[in-house]
Amino acid sequence: GAHRLRISRQGYGPPLLLLGGLGNGLGVWDNLVRELPDLDTIAVDAPGTGSSSTPVLPLSMAELADLYASLVRSLQLDQVSVLGLSFGGAVAQQLAYQSPGMVRRLVLCGTGPGLGGAPGSTAALQELASPARYYSASQSRRVTPLIYGGRFAREPENFSRELQNRLASPPSVYGYYCQLAALVGWSSLPWLGSI
């Protein structure tokens, strides 16, 4: 359609579509992709991130799911497994709901059902409201343990490679807010059990 998506396709085997979190470029998957040479991994710069085009108007979750279904078809694939991280997990849920025959398996990481789900911490949500962590190394180091926790909080030295990827390929500010807009009012709760 009217959108240009940058992808990185590596490996051989069953296809795995990788959908990243708010503002994540496809580099967020580099470490994982290296561990999966027996899969045909398809990492994507989401609309408004990295080298993908930024939509003129924000896309809804349904429109994002349609866009990724179109991508899968353009790669001449009938079925893919999908791994969605955070915001990408929400999009992955929508894709599985709208195109159930296309999604072979679904893996959801650090995500939720949108409205009606348990909210995150207020401090983390405040930081997620801004893409500043993609433009400032000091801001990113400050908020990363708060937003992501886990290994990034326990072993901040492991964040340096991710930080380089993040600063090298930030989302456009408008693109980031387009992703946030897709979440407004979205919920998978009414149909989550069906996927």
C-alpha cells in the first residue's frame, strides 16, 4: 500500500515474524536472531521507526495488523509464527485475531490486552509517554531499569549494545506518537480467549 517497511530477513527454516515494542527498530532483535539460525526470522522497523515510512495519519491496531498481513503475503508466505514484544505483542494479538489462518504460533513477551488489563507502574508509564530515551544516552540509561527491569536493571553494562542500536535508529517523534495513538481505546479482552 502506501507504506514502506524495512525488514531484515535471516536464517532458514520456518518463518518467524518479529514485532518490537514502542519505538523499537529491528535492531532490538539482533541478539535473538543470532541464536535462531534454524528459523527464517523477519524483523521489521515498524511504521515511523528506523527506515520504515511514517504514516500520514496514525494507524489503528486493526490497520497495523492488516499492514503486517500484507507484508507476510508480499513475502509469499502463507503462514508465520509471530513473536511480539510489548507494543508488538499487542499488534501480534490483533494480527492473530484478524488473520488466524496466517498465524501458526503466537509468542507474547512483556505485553498485555490493552484496556482492562493490569496497568504498569505509573512511573514507567510516564516514561513510555515520551520517546526521549531514543534520543539521549543519559535519559535512556536513567529510565531503562525503570521501564524494562530484569537483566537491564541488574546488569546495566549489558545495555550498552542495545543503547547503540537505539540511538542509531530512533523512531520519528511523530511515528512514536502514532504508535501510542494505536493503543488508545484498544483492548483484546473481548476476543483474547479465541486466539
